[in-house]
Amino acid sequence: MDKIVYILLRLGVGISMFGHGLVRLLKLNSFSNWLVIEFKKSVLPEFIVIPFSYALPFAEFLVGLLLLMGLFTRTALLTGAIIILLLLFGTSMIENWEAIPSQLIHLAFFCILLQYFEVNTLTLNKLFQKSKKYDQ
């Protein structure tokens, strides 16, 4: 049962990240412009916000895709947690307190999946790299 619960959580987080990235990639310029406008009232300079606004959708999409496929899962989980930490920082800088609980929930799921990583057995990595135990 642990394996089923783990894969359901992994797939849920993967779908969330994949979906966030996909919809933003499809409107990349408008997403970037929106984010730059949102951060005008923050202490973060535009030269940091602009590259982040273009990199974020790609990072979310890739993390989500890797989690859905079960490839490089540990790396994807760590990367996803770092993305969420960056989002939490940015959300705090623009005082969007309503978004923080959702981001903290995402972070909690990334941490739970990392904590119980040894249960992660239903992956493509298992098919391709049976002998490697460092990243399933």
C-alpha cells in the first residue's frame, strides 16, 4: 500500500508542476510581463525578476515531467522544493500572503516525498537503471 500512496502523491505533485509549467510556457511572454509588473512594488530588481520569469515555467514543466515519468525522481523533488522556496521568497517580497499556504503545501509534499523516497519503486528509472540506488 505504501508504494501506491507514494506514486499517487508523486503523480499529484508532478501534475501540479507540469500543469503550472505548461500553461505558462504557452503564454511565456505575457506571463513574464505579468510577473515583472507584480514585482515592480517589491525590493527585487527587474534584472533578477525577468530571467526568473522566463526560467520558472521551464523548471516547473521539467520537474513535473520527470516526476510523472519517474525519472531522476530525487533530483526532481529537490529541484521542485528549491523552486517552491524561491516562490515563497518572491511571494513574501510582494506581500501576497494568500498564495503562501498553497506554496507551503507544495513544499510539504516535496518534503514528504523526499522523506519516504525508499518507497519510490514504480519508476522508469527502475526499468532503465536497476543497479543504481542513488536516484530512483
